[in-house]
Amino acid sequence: MFIDRSLGTSSVTYFLPIFDGGKILINGTYEENMQELRNDAKAFGMLCGLNTVLMLLSGIIYVDLFNHVALNIITRLRSKYFEATLRQDISWHDMAENQNFALTITDNMEKIRNGISETMGHFIQLLFDIIISIAISFVYGWRLTLTICIYIPITMIVNYVTSNYQSKLTASEQNAYAKAGSVVEEVLASIRTVVAFGGEKIEEKRYNNFLEPARRAGKLKGMFSGLNDSILKGMLFISSAAAFWYGAHLILDDRYKAPVDQEYTPAVLLIVICGIIVSADHISHTAPFLEAFAVARGSAVAVFQVIEAQSKIDPLAMHGKVLNYGFKGDIEFEDVFFCYPSRPESIVLRGFNLKIKRGETVALVGYSGSGKSTCIQLLQRFYDPIFGKLYLDNQDMRKYNVHWLRSNIAMVGQEPILFFGSIEENIRHGKMNATQKEIEEAANAAEAHEFIIDLPDGYNTLISERGVQLSGGQRQRIAIARALIQNPKILLLDEATSALDYHTEKVVQAALDKASKGRTTIVVSHRLSAIRYADRIVFIDRGRVVEDGTHENLMHQKGRYFDMVTAHEYDGLDDNEESDSNQLKQGDKDYDQATKYTMDGHRFSEGSLNKNTENSFTRTCQDSRTLDNSEQTHYMKTFLRILKWSKPEWGFLLLGAVCSMLYGCTQPVLAIILGDLFGSLSVAEPDEVLKRSSRTALISVIVGITACITCLTQTYFFNLAGVWLTSRIRSITFQKVLNQDVGWFDLKENSVGAMSARLAGDACAVQGAIGFPLSNIIQAIANFICSFTIGFYYSWELALICLTTSPFMVAAILFEAKFTSQCALKEKNILEETSRVATEAVAQICTVAALRRERDLIETYHKQLEKYRLQIKQRLRYRGVVNSLGMSIMFLGYAITLTYGGYMCADGLIKFESIIKISNSLLYGLFILAQSLAFTPAFNAAIISANRLYNIIDREPEIRSPEPKVSLHFIDDQLSKVNVKREGVNFQNIYFSYSTRRCHQVLKNFNLDIMQGKTVALVGPSGSGKSTCLQLLLRYYDPNSGEIHIDQENIHQDISLNNLRSRLGVVSQEPSLFEKTIADNIAYGDTSRTVPMTEIVAAAKLANAHDFITTLPMGYETCLGSRGTQLSGGQKQRIAIARALIRNPKILLLDEATSALDLQSERVVQQALGEACSGRTSIIIAHRLATVQNANLICVLRNGNIVEHGNHLQLLAQNGVYAKLYRSQPNMGYM
């Protein structure tokens, strides 16, 4: 338009005549041409204005639709993925090493959504722009277009190759992150074990080792991305150079033809070149979108693998036999062979045969690892036999509907799992439509009602993940209530009362015996009292039934069962009788030594709250400890901090930023080249035209090479910095999480699922702050500044006119940033809660399967997802407006600039080549700035995610090591005068309540002195505070008031956490093992050194674990799998004991350490523990009083106080609480 009118020629136009422009003038005067130029400018302005409106409306619609569709798809996909995960059989979960649910449900899903949301719409827009631009170029000059379009197949090949590599690398990266995420879930689920054994550094190293492959894959992805972008950008400039040179030749060939015969004029050349440049540029801009698609495709692989996986045992399948009535409960094992899928070389059941009649109570006994619990799992159809059949009412169990089958079976396991929620909700999981009355009746039957109503919120009391703040006995009673409320046809009890004190066990056992009437019951127990009156007792050895009969019959046979019982009775009676005389002689002496300073200094817990403590406790009750959620986002402050965290990569970032700025300036330079080219076309001499066009083409090639190098460099280095930052912030956040106090993990918002989601989603999102989005933003700013400078250089007046649209652009960017930050935090919190529910369910899949909670959890998860969908939908409504406004402003700018520029050119105020330079540079700069809007969500998400992670990183744990000081190994002056040395463990005036239940005091003015080298046993009913004492000693928690001393040193003021815990060795009632080899799990007991294999074997022998370990095909190198679930409870307990013994601690803490062992194992282990306790301070918690009667001091706890104390004989002589407990246990402790 400007060129033809300025040169006194005209070209055919197809749209300007609609708006009264584009008239063809033959031999028109200069004035007539200038007047038509004004008309053309006016028509062009109207055309661009109409295009602006159409683009704005269409942009709003397509962005909104694509985002809406993507949101709905990803919501359904999340739901389908969760459902598919719950559908899988337990063996799939055992073998799914590379499946990390938290990572997939958060990070992978967001990457998929990014690939199918507005990104897809923008890509389609670019694709159509490319097609239309090439089509228009073909219409105006097909020869020039066809010659130049040789770059298209090259770019397509490059895109195809690089996107394939990126997809593969993305899958590799996700696989590495999944393994790292599994470490997070495993470690946080066993955080107490990690803390107790000082395993933080080991777990950090293990986590970082899994991050290394992800780093490598991420760096390679950046290289291929940069290679793709650089080649595409290089092709843009090379194709432009070819167009400049060849186009000049074509114009010169037509210069002297008649106007009607001229095919190529400067105006046609401009249209063709602009079309080619636009198409080539748009092809180069498809790179980030193709990368997003490649990443989405790579992320989707893991998702659809699970969704499409066919479960062999599908709990949600509708097929299968269902008996609405007439179900009896007859069970038959017929020649069953079985091994766990993760250990196919180890046969657990070998030709197992057993018939159980309906209504019959059958007890399975035998040594640990003999296959008892495996029978229970097969009955629940967690697994199917390899050979043989399992019949239920004479029908192959595999023919029954899985959900119906499990609805008729209730299970109480040795390690009861509770879920986040209230106690009422946890009991209701057994029967979702249960009334409050039914819940209370079940709790009464399980002897749980009394302790529940004593809690401040009663049945509405919230319990943390896995119920860790309740005692083992309390958890087990809630689990029993959950089973009883189900009223099943078949009742499975696997050490169901192992965590209960004898009085509670007696009542609960009576309730279980009553519940067993009329239903088939299978009992697995080491306690003779739990199985003695069973209809049949089946002795299992090495996966086979070796004896079967009643207690009397088996005793009469004098076989394996007889040996166990008589060994137990000997252990319970003869050993006691032999030790009575010695204990009578030593009783008073030991008692005096053990309690000397207690009686002289502090009384046992017989005091009451003093006024100050009571007031302090009242104030504490009014407070609620919550996470500091003041996650207010300060963009600049957070961004600068991210840069500070990236200090090791500052060199890369600086080089990348310089290259981004140079790369951003190449496009405005192309506008100058284009303007100079058309300026040269007005020269009369053909040789001069060819000379200038050749020079212009050469400059274009040089700029193209520069663009190619800078593009590759900036993409690679920014990606490299982003990858290292992501890895570093993951590592540091994980380290900080491990350093938090244990009480922090009791909070709902800090659950395993929530933390896994944060480490997976937030850490990955932070890369958007200094990765590809930042490079694009720097590039856009540099482009705009360069364009601004060029515009003002050639015509400040037209440049100002051109910039009239920029305030709208800035306003759009600022509005979206602010609105996104407000909504994104809510979205993150909702998604985190949603992920927590799902992650907890998958982590406890066995309990979920047993309770048939799949449908309930899917419904709950779907409701949470819907809440998330509605929240994010609110933000997306504005996204279309903001994005379309930014994109359409460019056309509005064209309308204003070229209209005004046309009038200026007609009035002789500016040359046409200057208009080309200004409009193409400034308006393209605005276009690039508008395109940067596509990356603002990623940048905003990065800032918000970083802020959330910094809340964790900045948090100082409430329980931390004191300031270094001189250790108090000297004797106090006052004590020295009386020649007294107070060594050992000392509890002074301890008051304590858990942070989530501030008003419920667990310990009340608790006092206890334990002399060095003495063994003290804590006994009493469940929930009396026994385990709490150990947790305070380990500093999992700190008391509300009072002090604890070890060898005169205040553990809160004088001893570092590492030093304190290095002195302690603990064996818990529910041992946590890791997905490592048996040798590594035992060596975990001493993380300060590399434990030699000889010591590992010696510790295993002491714990009576060596024999069963050596029977495994891989021996000590056997990998235990996730949480060691494929070992029996006794086997896990023995490994945990070996782990504690290898530590050689100064103080040994045993919390029901032998409760899961059979008698033979228990006797050997008890002897080993007795030897281990010799010469070291030991604190033992046990319900079986026969295991603690040799202790120097026995303390009976009730409601957080010591109500009796003394040695075994002294307490019997007192004829108090202990004596009654002891006499109520008629030497029938364990089998």
C-alpha cells in the first residue's frame, strides 16, 4: 500500500475495496496517489479494527472453551486414575515400584492439563495463521513462496525428532521423580523410626540419589528444546534472506513490463515476505507448545498405564456371584500353594489343606512366618493361590463378587490402621450407614467407649494419620469396634488383642467370643487365652497343617502344640519359681537403689496441679496449634529469594539473560532489514538494487546465525538453572521436613499425602520462575525496549501513536498476575487436601480393601475434585479476556499506526520504509509481549509454590537442639557433700498433652527416677501414658511443663538431639521397616557408621531372626518391599529388635517389643534382651506381666500418674492394682 502509492503504482488487493480502498490508478498524479493512500490507510484501519474485534471475541471464546474442557477432562482423569488405582489388586501395589501416586495426581496431571488447555488453542491459532499466511503468499506470488517454503519440511522433521526425544526424556524424568516420591511417602510414614535412629541424613542421601537421574533427563530435555528453537529461528532468517534476494530479482524482471502484466511489485513482495516471515516465525513459536505437548504426552503414559491396567482382583467389578441370602461361611483350602508376587522364589504355603465349617471358631497357631497371616490375606482375596483352590460354601472363591465377598468378612489386624478424621468416622468405616447408637454399642463391645468419652471432643475427636497419637491399645480397640459394627459372616482376628492390657483384653475377648457366635471365626494369636477355647486349633509349620484338633486333643497328642504350651507354662511358672528366692533376697536392695533419690527428692506422681501450672494449662487449652498459613505472596521478594537460591547457577543465568536479550533484539533488527530492502527497491539502477538486496540478505543470514546461537544458549542455560533449582529446592525442602518436630506431622495439613504433594507439585512448579517462562519474559522485554528505541529513532510521533495500546497490555498483565495469585493459593490448598485424601487411601490400600472403602473414597475424592474444579473455573473465566486482550491489541495497534502513518506519509512527514520499520518492530514487540502472557500463569504458579515451600523451609522446629554449652558431667556441690551421684533417667513434675488435644492431659505431675543400669517396667491399662513417656524421652514431643534429665543433664537444655537419640535404642509395638534389604534395615540401627556384616548377623541371631532370614532365597539381601508388609508381624518385630541391638544404646526402650512373637522366639529374644539390658538402663512397656517381673522397678500407671511402684514381689505383697492384674493373668500369656 505505502510502497505502491509512493512509487506511483498500484497492486490488486482483495479486502481493502470493501472499505472503499485499494483502487487501481493507472498513470495517476502524485496528488491522486496520495489521496488514495489516505483512503487506503482509512480502509486498512477499519479492516484491522474489525479484525481486532473478531480476534478479541474469538480469543475469549476459544481460550475459555479449551480451559473449560481441559479442566473437565483432567478432573475426570484424576478421578479415573484414583479409581483405577483402587481397583488394582494388592500384588500390583506390591510390585508398582515406579508408581508414585502423589507425584502423578499432582504434578503429572497438571502437565497434562497444560498440554490440552489453552495451549492447544494457541497452537491451533498459530497453525491456522501459518496456513493462511502461506496461502496468501501463494495467491500473491506463488513462485517466490514455493521457492522459499523449502524450510517447512525441515522444520517439521526437526519438530518431530526433538518432540520424540522430549517425550522419552519426560517419561524417564517422571520415573525418577516417582521413585523419589516413594521415598518421601515411605520416610514420612515412618518418621518416628527415622528420627529415633538418626536416619535423616541417610534418607536425604537416598532421596537425592533418585533425583540425580531426573536432573540428567531434565538437562537433556533443555538441550533438545534449545536445539529445536534455534533451528526454527535460524530457518526464519535464512528464509527471509532468500526472499530478499530472490524477490529483488523477480521485481527487477517485471519492472519494465506493463502494469497489468507485472506479477511482482514491491507491494506484492512485501505481502509475500511478511506472509513467509509470519509463517516461519509462528512455526518457531510452536516450539514451546510442542514441548508442552511432549511433556504432557510423557506424563500421560504413567497415568494411562494404570487406567488401562486390568486388575486380576477388581473390588469394584460388578461381575461375580452374589448371595443375597443363604450365605453360610464354610471355608476350605484345597492343596493351596502360594508365594508373594514380589518374592516368587519364596513359597509361603505348600499344599495347604484346611476345612472350616460355618459358625466354627478356628485358631491358627505356629511360629512366626509359618503362613498364618497369609491365610487371612487369601481369605480376603488380597491375593489368589498359585495352585490349588480356596472354597467358600463349596464355591471357588474367585467366582464371587469381590466387594460382596469382603462385605461379609471383617478383619482386625495386628497393626490397626486408622484414617484422618474423627473417631466416629473411623468406626463408621465398618458400616457407612451406621447410626450413632450402633457406633457407641460397637465401641462399648470393644471396651473403647470409656476412653473415647473421656477425650475433650468424645467421638468427634480428630485423630491424626494412622492414629499415631492414640496408644496401641486404643487404636486396636477402635479397629475392633470398626469390625464388630460390620456384623460379618466371617470374622478374621490376626493378633487382634495383642496391644491390650490383660483386663481390657479379657473384656474385649469376651466380646469377640460373643461376636463369634453364629459366625465363622479365624483367630491368629500367640496368646493362649485368645485361642484355648476355640472349636479347633490348627498348628501350621512351613506352610502346611501339621496338627488339628481341640486344645485338649492336641495336648493329649503331645505333639508340636503340646511342646509350645508346656514351654510356655514352664516359662510362666518354673522360671518364676526359680527366681523367687533370689528376688526375695535382692528385692529390697534393688528397690532401695532404684528409688533412693525418688523417695528423697521427688515423689512419684502423687501430686496435683499447682496454681501456675493449672493457669498455664488453661491458657494452652484456649489455643490451637495450627500451621502458619500466612502464605501471602510477595512477588518481588519471593522472586529475589529464588534468585538467591540459584546462586550456584548465576553464571548460567547471566549468560542466559544476555542471550535472551540479544535474541529478543533480533526480530526488531529484521524489521530494519525489511525496511531497508524496500527502500532499496526505489533505486533506479538495477545493479544497485541487486547489490543492496544481496547485502540485506547477507545481514539477515548473520542475524539469523546470531539468533540461532543465542536461542540455543538461552534455552539451555535457563533450563539448566531451572533443573538445578528444582532439584536443590526439593532436596532442601525434604531436609527441612525431616528436621521438623514429630508433633508437626500430627497436623492434618502436614500429613504424608500433603507433604508428598508439596514436594511433587510445588517444587516442580518453582522451575517456572527461572526456567523457560523467565527467558521468554526477558526476551519479550528486550524485544520491546529495542523496538521502542527503533521507533523513537525513526519517528517519535508515530512511535507514541503506536504505543497508545501498550497501557492496555500492561494492565492486562498486572490484572492477571494479581487475580492469579489470589486464586492460585486457594487452588493449591484445595488440591493439597484432595491429594491428601487420595494419597492416604493408596498408602493404606490393604485396610481400604478390607473395609470396602473404595466407593466411599472415590465419592469423597470426587467431591473434593469438584470443589477444586469450581475454584479454578472462577479464575479461568478471566483468563480468556486477559489473554485475548493482549493478543488482539497488536491488531488494534496496526489499525492505529498504519492509519496514522498513511496520513503522515501522504503529507510527506515520513518515508514509507520508516513506517515499515516502526510498525513491524513496535507492533511485533507488543505481539511478543502479549505472547509472554501465555507464560505468566507458570511464572505466577512458580512464585506461589516457592512461597509455600519457603513457609516450610523457614519454619524453625519447636523441638531442636539447645545452644552448645559445657556438658554437665560434674557432680553438683550440694550432692557432692552427701556423696551422691544421680545418674540415670529422671522425670520431674511432667505435665503433657498432645498438640491436637491440648485440653486432654496425658501425663499429670509425673515423677520418676531410674538409676543407671537398672530396668524399669511401665505397666497399666491402654492409654495411661506409658508410650508417651518414651516419646518424651526421645523428644518426639516436649512436655508442657517439667523437666527430663539423663545423667544429670537436662535433655531440653544440655543435650543435642543427635547426642540424645544416639544414647537411646527403641523397639516399638508396630515396627516400621523400609524398602531396603534386610541387612540395610538392621544396619539402620546405627547410622553413624558402616556396620559390618558380621555385626548384622550377630544382631539377627540375638533377635532370633537369623534362621528365618537364611531360609529366604536372597538371605540378608532380600528386599522387604514397601513397609515390609510381606513379612509376618513376628518377623518384622525380630528385625526391629536386631536393629535396636546393633545400636548398642546406653538406654534401651522396649514398647511391647515381643508382643508379636511366638513363645519359642519370645523366649530366645527375651533372653537376648535380658542380656542386652544388663549394664544399661532399660525401660520396658508390656501388658504381659510375666515378661517384666524381673525388672528392678515396676511402675503401675493410670490416667497419667504412677499409682504403685516397687519390684514384682513387693507389689504382690502390697496386694494392690498390680497384684490384681498379675493374678488375673493365669500364666496364659503367649504361644
